Amino acid sequence: MKKKIEELAQKVYKPYSNSRDSVEVVKIAQKNGFAVAQADLKLPEQGFILVNNNVDRILGIPTKKLIVVNSNLDTADRRFVIAHELGHYFIYAEKQTMFAHRDMDGALFAQRDDIKGKDEEEQNADYFAACLLMPSESFSNAYEEIKTNCSVRNKIVMELAYKFNVPLESVSRRIKELGLESQQS
């Protein structure tokens, strides 16, 4: 499943790739028909996605596809939440089903909470977000480049988080997913 998710993220990312390290996730969402909004959500809720092709407005916004992200999060976390919500959409659209957390008259609804012990659906959406925001080839290359100048793991993680504009925890997880840590001396 992870290989398919990685390929899907690459497919979504490729038309919007550029020479910059930081993926323009809001632009990707907008180009795929999403309105992206921020709201003062109560933690642990970090964001949610609503898709309903049977309406012209969602929560008063003229759109059929909406991603809402918690305005209390920092930029890196907001970017990850947007990518996570796109993961819900693309993974389950790829499966040709609109199944998610709740079914609202055939519409897609999913939300991201900052909780431990996430189910498979949430883990898959997180993995999609990591693949989208930290594409394996560019991330691995950046890791190797930074590692040649620094051997302190925390500093490597911080530099990668800055370079890709993602949360530190996501960088640590991506290093493990790509098997880069075992290569570290």
C-alpha cells in the first residue's frame, strides 16, 4: 500500500514541481478545485476536508471541495494538515470510493486530530502528506547533503524541517520511512 501511496503523491506533485524545496501545497489544493480556509478550531482538531458535488457552497464558501485548517497551528503544521487532507481525497478517490470517517449524504468528510494511535486511514493520509511534501528523491538528496556537513541528528532534522517547511516530527518519521537513518554513521 505504501508504494501505491508514494506513487500517487508523486503523480499529484509532478505537475506542480519546481526547483524549490518547499512544495506549494495550497496551490496544489486550489488547482485540484479545493478552497482552503483557516478557522479557530479547538485542539486536538487540526483540520478537516469536506467534499460534496451536490452543493454549490460549503460552510458559506462557494465551492464543492473545502479544506479547513486550524489557524492556531504554525505554518509547517498547517501545510502538513492540508497535505494530509489531500491524502484522504486522492487515496480514496483512487480507490473509486468516497468512504471516510463519516458519510454525509454521499459526501466525503474526514478530519485530522493530534492524537496517538491513529487508524490505518489516518496513517495512510499522513504517509501521503509526507510523500507529497518531502518527495523521496529530493528529501534523500537533501539529507545526504546536510549529513556531509553535520553529524548531529537533531541539527539534520531541524535543517530538513526548515528546507521542506514541515514539522520536525514529520522529518524524523520520513527519515525512518526512507531508511536513511540506518545509513547514518
